[in-house]
Amino acid sequence: MARVLSGMRPTGRMHIGHYLSVLLSYVEMQHQHECFFLVADLHVLTTSADKTSEIKENIFQMACDWFAAGIDPQKSAVLVQSEVPIHYNLYLVLSMLTPTGWLERNPTVKDMVRDMNLQDSVGHGLLGYPVLQAADILAYKANLVPIGKDQRPHLEISREIARRFNSMYGETFPEPQEFLRDYPLIPGTDCRKMSKSLDNAIFLSDGPQEIQQKISQMVTDPEKIRKADPGHPDICSVYDFHKILKTPNLEGRTEGCKKGELGCVACKKELAAFMDGIIAPLREKRAGYESNPKMVWEILNEGSRKANEFTTPIWNEVKERMGLAY
């Protein structure tokens, strides 16, 4: 059994992309490994330090989605990063050991700067983002980290930092290994990557009418204007979703589109109905959590308490290794 650490920045409600690409893997892993799932609120500060008023509500909304998706606090520790002091402490210590060159060459940070238009406001926190991530992982001596391909550079920095600490102070941290999540890029309703900030997301809290409305606005093959026109499914974003979700009779739908026997309106309605079939049970469970904020915060507080209890001996070991235990 491996020890797993993974987390997400609390930016609000989760969408179907989060569910398919991340949450389903979390649910599966909690039955196989010792899991710590991190609500990474400190990471929000690296790019949005001026918007802290939204963090508490975003944590709550994200937690509702996590629990509705099947993350079980009886099987996994679900914790809030800022409530567990080792994340601050280890981040500070590890930052002393990390050359700035490692961080400046990190392509993931470069991508964040470009995508979020932060060229003129790159702070120390954003540059040190991989060090905080390393602290998150090493704080639990996690040896397995689920990542997407784009996160490999961050994890490699975590391994480098673990090696450097072990070399300087003695064997303390395992080098975390990747668990590569094999999932397709989930497109938004505008064909770009699904994202709340791009206003192209279908949320786990959306009702059937909202789902239908969003899918009805999706762009299809521009040459298929009428039902009888032969279509080209391979350039259609609606068809992409059908493939990702593995909707029934995909082959028949493909042929129907190409032969002009299936129109785009009907194809979108079928997709919306199938997607609502996935979201509906999550939406119902989510509503139960959302109506009971006290319970949700109690679960998070208990997860943070467990994390504190687990990491206190590790932090004491770090101080002993470094000669900082007085």
C-alpha cells in the first residue's frame, strides 16, 4: 500500500472535467492506498493574494463536490492546507535549499504566467510554487503522487529537493513517484480546455436545463447546417464529448451523422441527457452537503486534525536532522 498525497486549489464549484479527470481517480485510489487529499488554499495566494474573501466559500463548494463524488473521509484524510502548520514550516526550510535556477526553468510556472497574464506581477510565491508543492508532498512522506503529464516538472523538482535534503541531513524523505493519470483533455463548451475562468464549464451542480442550454450552444461541424447534410464527426466538439463519455451506440451515431440521418440538435439532446444521467446523482448528494455547512466544516476540521497528528512527528524529525531541535 502506497501513501498518496494530492490536492486541488479551491476555486469554487467543480465541473465535469474535474470529475472525469481527477475525482474518479481519487475515489479509486482511496480504496487501494493511504490517501491524504489536500484543499490547497495557500496555493491560491500565489496568483490571487488580493482575492482572499472568496477562499472560504470556494473551499466549502469544492468540499461539497468532493464528498458528493465519493471521497470518503472515513477512508481518506481530507484536510485544509493552511490548517496544518508543517506546510508553512517545511516550505520555509526547503526554500533555503532550493536553487532559484531550478524554479526559473520550470515550464509549468512559465505556462501559468502566460495563461493568467501575470508577466508583470510574478511574485516570490509564484516562483516558489514548486517548493510549496514539494513541502505538501514531503510533509506526509508520500511516495505516490497522481499527476497529469503537464505536472511532471513540478514532481521532478520535489524529487530533487528530497534528494538534496537527504544528502545534506541524512535519509529522511522518500522520493515521490508519479502515478500518471491517463485521461483525455476535457473540452469546454467553446472547445477550449474546460475552466470556470473561461466560462465554458458544465458544473456538477448544474441542473438538466442548464446542461441542455450549455450543450445546445456548442459549436458543431460548420458544413452540417441541416440534418440531411453529411457531417464530419471528427471535427465536432459535441462528438468529442460523446467519445469521452462513451455514450451508447457511438458507432451508429457516427454513421448517422456522416450519412445525414442524425441532426446536430438531436445529437446535442442525447449528449445532454446522458451527461445529466452522470451528474444527477452527484447533484443530489451535493445538495445534501450544501444544506449542512456545519457537517462539511466538521469533516474538514477532523481531516486537518488527523493531518496535524500525522505530520507532527515528521516535522520533529526534520528539526532533529537539521540540528534545530532545542
